[in-house]
Amino acid sequence: MRSLLIAVPLLLIAVAPSLAAPAKHHRKAHTLRSSPARIPLTEAITISRQGDASLVLAALKRGESVNERDSDGMTPLMCASLDQWPQLTRLLIHMGANVNAENKDGMNALDYAKNPEVVAILLNAGAKGAKNELVVNADSLETEDSLGTHYVDGYLDNNSKASYDYVEVDAVFFDSAGNQVDSGMDNTQHLAPGATWKFKINSFRDGITSYKIVKISGN
């Protein structure tokens, strides 16, 4: 525990320049229930979303729990996801945030995510939508030696009560140095309520070692 407490401030120093808050949102801010020096992390995120990340950094340095909840059961990760804030989403997960925690409405961070980067971060951390209508569970990267291709496959569940005329899953592929070297997608039509679709996204580029699911869409 002592080593963790020492490591957290160093991590925050490293990521502070990249924690610039996104553009102003439309979510109503909570009324502050405490002095500025002791603003809970969930409230700090709400306020900082208006353009100043200093309160978030102060709360994290102070040792506020990354899994604390407000009166609605919202966690800091849910707030960061709702506010479409990828840098903070990644940081909170790194610090141990529960990606599948649910609030009082039975929703989790993935259910609030609209930004493709936030969605990808959560999915790669093992998030599974509680009420998200289209949920992807992807397998590891595979290689087809006979064709010389790499691919990722998996399953997409339609958890809604609606039929989708068109559904698409997009992925990007990386080499061993972390450089994006390719992208791909797969799609299907007429996905019925409660149905599961098996998708497969191919790449014919050499040297691919990893991937990320970056977009899940349907209409």
C-alpha cells in the first residue's frame, strides 16, 4: 500500500499535461457539499469538465478513492465516460477503477460512452455494457497462415428490443512499436432483438501484433 501511495503522485505528475478537460458539456453540475479542499472526486470531475483539471488532480493526489460513489451511485469512471474524457478514463482505470460498477439505474461506464476512444479504452479494460444496446466481446488477435492475414473476431450482442437494419464494428491494428499500421471493419444487416452476430475483421499488413476495437455503431 505504501508503494502504491508513493507511485500515484509520480503518475499524476507524468499525466497532468495530457489531462486537459474536453469542451464544455451539458450535464448539470452537482451542488457542492464540501469545501474546495475536500471536493469528492466525482464532483471534481463535473466541475473540471468546464475547463480546469486541477481539482481532479488535487483529489487524486489527496488519495480520494477511484471507486467512490455519489448520491446517484455514479463513480468517477462513469463521470469521465459520460463527459467523454479519454485521458481521465485511462488514468482512472490504471489506478484501479472498477470498469463494470453499476449506478442506481443499473448503468455502468460503457453505457455512458459515446466517444470512440473512450469506448475502446473501456472495452480493452474488460468493460461489458449493463444496458448498452450493442455489446462486443472480441477474441485475441489471430493469424491465418494459409492466407497470410491477421484478424480479430468476436461476437456482438443486440441487447435492445429493437431491430437494427445495419451494424458495424471497426478496429485498428498496431505493430510491435505501437504504430497504427492498418484499420478494418465488418458489418451485417437486419440484426434482430436479442440476436448475436459473429464478426471478423481482417488485415493483410505484415508485422501486426495488436488491435483495438474503436467503433461500434448501428441504425
